[in-house]
Amino acid sequence: MTALEEEALLNFLDGYNCAQSVLVVSAERLGLPAETAMRLATGLGAGLGRSGMVCGAVTGAVLSLGLRFGSTAPDKSAKERTYTKVKELVDGFARQHGATNCRDLLDLDLSDPAAWQIAREQGLFETRCPLFVQTAVRLLDALCEEPHETT
């Protein structure tokens, strides 16, 4: 396990959601204060506010890719580079775990309070979600190896 994976995992085990845990490990290195990253990613946990959609670990990593490769100008090349990186991340995550949506990853619809309780009782957030956080950080780290350009 890399240092970044370990840091993200510790954040998650400390009670931060999956998106927060992934985004914050790269945020400060990319110019976003940790406090802002934590706030920004708060609503993304459990597949976009417990809706069971895209896993927060994935969306946290996507935000990190935007910080790393995105542009503040209407720059088509930056947009295309970012989209390519995001697709690589999403495809890699899906290859490893079979899906990117929480409801598929956990086999439960987290938008249903009863299913949420079942996930808690079965310990899914402690057994499965840490793996998703680690995978997202590992993929993110590999995709961020090229030099950083800001526009």
C-alpha cells in the first residue's frame, strides 16, 4: 500500500466519507486547501448523497483529476486530456471491482433506508468501501504522473 493509499484509508476509517478521503490526499498538493476539499466532497459520499449512484471514491478521484489536469480557460486540449484521464480511472475501477455505482458495488440500494441499515449491519462500509478508496487512490496516483500544467 502506498503512503497516499494509507492516508486516504486512515481518513476513511476516521469517519470521513469515501469522496472526502480520496480528494483530500491530493488536494493540498494541487493548491486546494484540505478544509475546502473536505467540504466540497461531503455530498458525494455513498454514491452522491446516499443515492447509490457513482461511488464517492470514484467521484473524489475525478475531482482530483480536474484539479490536476483541468483548466480555468475554455481550453479544449485540457478538457480532452481531463476526460481521457477520467475515462481511464472509471474503466480501471470498473475492471477491478465490476462496477462504479455504490448500489452495484455493495449489492444494495443505499437510497433505501432499510438497505442502508443492512449495509451498516453487515459491515460493508468497513469491509468493502476501504478497498474502493484504495483502488481510487492507486489509479489516481498512476494517472497523475505526467507534469502538471495550469491554464
